[in-house]
Amino acid sequence: MSAVQTEVLLETRISAKAGVGIDDVRDVFAEYGLPLVVSPARPRSLHVHRLRVAGERTGEVEPGPFDTPLDFSAGLTALVASNFRGKTSVLELLTWCLRGTPRSEMQNRVRGWLSRVDLDATVAGESMGFRLDLTDGEITSAVVLTSKDSAALADVRTPDPARGITALLRAASTDSYAEQIAGLMLGRMDLQPLVNSFKETSTQTHGWPAYFGAVYLPAGGDKALLGEVAANGLPGRLLQVFLDLPAAAALTRVKAVRDVRVAEAKARRTAADAEAAERASERERLEAELARARDHLASLLPEDEDDTSLVDLAGNAVQLARTLADAQDEWDEASRVFRRARTERQQAAKLLNDVTESATARLLFHGLNPSSCPRCDQEIDDTRRHQEQQASTCAVCAREVTGDDEEPHEVTDEARERLTTSTSAEAVAKEALERAEETVDRLTHQLESAQAQLRRAQSAADLPARLAAQENVLRREGALSVFHEPEPPAADAAEEKTASILTAAAVLLEQDSKAAATALFEEVNQEIAELATLFGVPSLERVSIDRSARLKIFPMGSKQEWFTDQSAGARLRLRIAVVIALLRVGRRYGVSTHPGLLLIDSPKSEEMQSDDARKLFTELASVAAESDLQVVITTADFELAQATLPVQTIRQAEVGASLW
């Protein structure tokens, strides 16, 4: 089937599954630069040729300047030296040049020795020279050269256009070099960043350093089968990229775009929900503030809600106070009149009694009745008055009162009339006093009420607090009147259509990839089991790997286990077996796009017996020789290397000496 036929078939299948037009499918795939064809595997070769390391070593072991070149064989190269003599450092320097950043295993002390690192390599068929200048362990200058001939780059550190040597990039710092190398290698290796969703709210992007984990195999203790990161499905992504199953590359890119769109849509919904919650909280706050403002204003208003003018209330209170003062004066006068009338009535009653019983009193009836001597003001006491009645002597001058008691009835009648008159006058005075008292009481109550009303009015209207309270209420009411609830995000038909197309494409490509992988993985599983047994994994019946790079282990006579359940040594041997099996089967089917470079550090140190190590080294050398796989492996076992590997593949230092 031609590429055009494949493209037509794929877009037709996606269109039918998503329920959209073919043009819609083409538009979405064109918008994101996604392929509508299952492209053939593209070689991503990565081979190293020469490494040159220069600087000055400090410490007790071989101190002084050094300038060491190392050549790498086309197949397997074994770096052999005693422990802590630079084997791992070579792998880390290769990593620094090719990945852009060294791994954490690169010791700062060793980095501090370096002044120059040069690496010649072939990247996707292009000859490149990586040239680093360092000071105190940091890059101060870096350039990546390219030439049509790898041999022409030997010992060249600057561009030479006359010889066809040009610069691909320049950097002046460690960070700049890392950033530029990541972009350069992704482009040259035809790789897309690996994108995965993060906590279902955002996405994470992994670049070239994540891919490099399939080149520099992790140590045995690491949990990931492929690469350095076990989480977020990255091992499976690496497996499908470097074992280019049909539709795997397209599937990876479609899933990445779909995941980004889904994450963005979810983020928008989350933001809309957060905004709605925030707006609801804001409305509750405004309503609560308005309620408090209204309560405060009500507390400042008069209890009877009478909003009478403060001036009128004050004038009324003043007028009442004046009227009350006048009434008080009238009451005082009425009180005096009443007391005087009562005294006159009492005197008239006494006089009537006296004239009735005493002739002397009748004789003196029309005379004066002073209370004291008119000359000396001496008070006339009761004794003298009693003497006047008993002895008929004048209470003033003490002389005997004599005379005829003529017409006693007339005197008595006159006295009685005088009593009647004074009694009537007392009654009238008492009524006037009672009316005055009622008036005073009434006006007093009215004044007290007016004063209380005035005080309430003063507390509400005479202070700026009421105006401020009214303004506060109006401001809150205004804020609520213009408050708008956030509208839920409208359904985006275009967004839904795009998501439907991407989801349909992912499902179909997943089916195609899974169908293609079924037969392929049967052979991969068989290869892994045979190689792992050869490398010394004991009692292994069979294994099963899936497209997510999850490896099941089936020991003989025992239940199924996982790769992560194995010991560190078994994990390393299984990991190497997986990589070799993928390379072998992939090349057999023409779908292997692994870069073809493996860096393996001291496999024997991972609980590996000498016989198993010999089998591993022999098999690695055989695989490298029968294909274009390049393996750089390190060991401190001189005898192991010499017994299992061709002499031309060994780069060996003297026992106890440094490799560089």
C-alpha cells in the first residue's frame, strides 16, 4: 500500500470514528503538524569516535597536567582500569558532550581538573565535533563543529570554512550549552519532546535528556526499565520511539497534542470553577456587608422612625421649657394663695369658737389682733392669749377688758360669716393650686418627651455618622446592583470537534500499534528470556513486556513477578537483555530506530558472578559485531576483559593508574 493510500485510509477511518468530515481531520492534523501517514522508521544513529581530555589533576594519584586521547571501536569498546581511575568519568564526559548536561555521578572534583574536552561523533549520519573549554568545572566556551568527513574534524577546535568545517552552535556557559544541545539533538535525531499530563491539571515536557536514558543505561538499583524516569509513562514512550512500531511515532505525537488540549481544557474549566467560587464568595461578602451597614444605619435612626427636623425638635423643647417655667410660677402663686386662704380659714374658725365661748373675745372682736407688741416687737405668746380668755385681760397691754357685751349674736353671726367666706376662698384657692399642679405635671412630661426625642434626633441626625452610614448602605447596594455572576464557559464546538478528532486518531493508532506489537513482542519476549538466562538470571521460565515498557517475570514454579521486584543485579541484566532484544528484533523487522549507542557502567559490580559477566561481555561483543550497535562498557576486572573481548576493543590503563 502506497503512502498516499495509507494517508487516505487513515484520514477516512478517523473521520468515520469521530463523526466529522475528512476536511476537518486534515485541518486539525495540519494545524499541529501531525502526520496522516505511517512513516517508515528513520535511522537515528549515534556513534562516538574520539574523545580527548586535557587539564591538570590534583591529589595524590598522578598529579599534574594531562592530555589524553581515547578512540572508540565501531562495535564494543571496553574501558578497563582500577576502581576510581576514570572509567565512569569517560562515560560521563561522553554524556556531557552528547546530552548537554552531565549526570550527578560526575564528581565536582573531577570536573575541576578539566580545561578541555573534545569529542568527535556521528549524529544521524552527520559528522560533528563537540569542543568544550572549562574553568573550575564550568563551561566557559563551547562550539559544535560539523564536516562532511569525520576524519577532518580530528584535532580541529575552530571553524575552517576552507576545509568545509562550520559551527552548528556556540555557547559561553554551562546552561547555554545544555539548552542548545537539547534543541540540536532533537532536530538532528528527528524527535519530538515527550509531553505527558501532570496531576490532570497541566502538562510536563521532557526533551533530549529523557531520550538519552535509553543510551546510558541506568544502574541496577534504578526502577525504570528504560530511561532514568519511571513515572508518567516515559519508559513506554522511549520503547515505542526507539522500536518504531507502525504508527508509534504518529501515536506519540497525537497523544501528546491531545493530552495538551485536554489539560488546557481542564485548566480552563478549573479556572472557570475557581472564578465562580470566588465570585460567589464575593457576593456573600457584599451581602453580609450590606446587612451590617443597614443594621448600623437603623441603630442611628430614632426609635419611632420620626425624621422630624432637629431645629423643630429643639424649638419645641425650648417653648415647652418656657411654658413649664410660666406654669411653675403660676403654681407657686397658687400655692401661696392657698396657704394664705387656709390660714385665714383657720383663724376664722378659731375666732368663731372664741366669740362663741368668751365675752372678752366678743368685746375685742373688732379690735386688732397683733402677733407681737407694736412697740417692741415682743411676740405675744399663747400664755398671754390664754390669760386674755381666762382673766379678761388684754394680751397686748395686760389691762382688764371691760364693757357691756351687747348684741352677742351679731358678733357670733359675723364671725360665722367670716368663717364661711374664708372657707370658700380656701376651696377656690385649692382648686386653682390643683389645676396649676396638673399643668406643671403635664408640661413636665411633655418637656421630658421632647428632650428624649431631641437626644435621639441628635444621635442620628446631628452627627456625620448617619450620613456616612447612609452612604455606606448606598455604596453596598450599588455594588450589588452591578454585580454579575460569571457565566459558565460556553461550549466550544471547534474545541469539541478537535478533541473528538484527536481522541479518535489516538484510539485508531493505538489499535494499529497494538496489533503490530503483538507478533513483534512475542519474539522480543523470547529474546529477552534467552538473553537474561544467558546473563545469569536464574530459574527464568519466560517474560512478557508490553508497550508501556512494563516487564513481567515468570520464574519457574513460582508466581508472576515484576521487573521492579528483582534484585539490583537481576534488574541490570534484564535491562541489558531488553535493549539487545529490542535491537535484534527491531533490525530483523526493519523497525529499530534506537540510536545504536549503549553506555554501560561496571555491570559486574551489580552482584554478577564472573561466569555470568563473561557471558554478558561475550554476548555484547557478538551483538555489536553483527550489527551497527556501538557499546562502551567499563570494568575493573582486567582478566574478564582480556578473556572475553578482542584485544582491539580494550582501552586499558595500568593497574592502579588512571585511564586518562
